[in-house]
Amino acid sequence: MPLSRWEPSPAGRLLAGELRRIRERTGLSGDAAATRLGWSASKVCRFELAKTCMKPEDAGKLLALYKVPGDRTRALTALAVRAWGERDLEESGRFAVTEVLAWAPSAVPLILRTAGYHAAVLGTIQQVAALSPGAIREAVKRNALWQERLAGDTPLTVRAVLDETVLHRAFGSRAVMAAQIGRLAELDGMDHVDLRVLPAAGGGPSHLPAFTYTKYGDSAGDDLRSCDEAEVATLGEPRAAGDERAVWLHWLAFGSLAEAAEPAAGHLKSALA
């Protein structure tokens, strides 16, 4: 997405879907909910389709209308605050991601890509995804901003499992691939980055598509929290896991993949040889 144009963040999409499901369980129509709050029907519709960013106070009004229990209200209110904070890149740091878990069966995860490698990967789907050269440049620029979280006083923690074939599947020139493998080797030596490689003969649910599991400031540690989220890669925008159970299943899947994988150092050394 262009930096100047708002689109829903993962948290915003998750909040929109949760509020729609809650309303449907109450038996209220969107028109009825809007009428009770003195809103237009289109306002509720835009909120539920994540077509506009919902202010936390508006989310609170809906939660009160739907008589959502206290613990669930607090969790969804926190999600609304985060979604509001993520409405542009400049504000997203206030509600920063603390840890990313990534399963990469076909290409290096976004957070770990060099600019050249990322552009080369996007170039392979340029026609299918209707990506203009300018769109690819913009995507590379956005990813570079995201990668700034790997440095600083409180760097982002990244745990990634790469399928063994990722290190040998060429995107771009030999120089591009060498730079990417070198970058992975550099990152693997950092305290806050844990890279593992799943051998061809390895176990775990290796048939799963690429996914990213994201933890926020209030979900650090090994426990699943209600504000965690998972996204599955697609040709377009990543598809958010639909509900808490789907998020939980991705958390379990990553654990299985990581357990079956091996430390990346030896594999990276072989790929650089």
C-alpha cells in the first residue's frame, strides 16, 4: 500500500471481524445497531468491513451495546487502541510488535530480506499480482522501514524456520542471492534472531503455506495471548487468521516446525560455499 494511503492493519482487520461476529450473535442487524447509537448504517458497515479506521471510543460504544463481558471488552478495547495506533507508519511504533515467528517454505521472510532479494521475489509475481515497477519500489521501501525494528535499544525478536530449499532457490542474480545468504548469516549471530532450517527429510507440518505469527508488547513469552495474530501469505494482501483458534493452531504449528528444524549456521555456511 502507498505510504500516503490508509489501509487496515492486521489488528484493524481482526477487530472488524470480531465486532461483526459479536453483533451477529446478538441477533442485531447492522441497521439496528446504527440506529441505537445514532449512527448511519453505512458507518457500522464500514467498520465491519475494515473500510475505515475505528476510534477506540467507537469500538467501546459497540461493545457496550452488544453487552460484551468485561474481560472480552478489555481485550477488544486494547485491540482497538492498537489498530488506531497502527493507522500509519509513524504512529505504529507506539504499539510495537515485540516478536515475530515466521515459517518460510519458499522464500526468505520479509523481515529478513535484503532490498535486492525482496525486489527479485516481487518481480516473479509482477504480472500475476499486477505490480508496477513503482509498486515494487514502494514495497521495498516499506519493508526497509519495518526492518529498522531489528536494530536499536529494544530490537524486535525474530524466530524463523526456513525450508532447506529456500537457501538454494534463486531469486535474482548470483550476487543478489549471495548478499541475501550473507545477510542471514549476519542476523543469525544476533541475540534477538533465531534462525532454523527444516531439512528435506525433516518432520513437522512442512506442507503448510508461509505464515507469520506476531506478538505484541503485552504478549511476550511462550504463552498464547488473545492479542496475538497470525497471517498467511497470499498473492495479494496477507490473509489474517479468522479467529483465536486459528491463531492458536498457527502457534502450535510453528512450535512443531521449530522442534523439527536444525540450527541454521551449518546450512548457511554450505549455501555460501
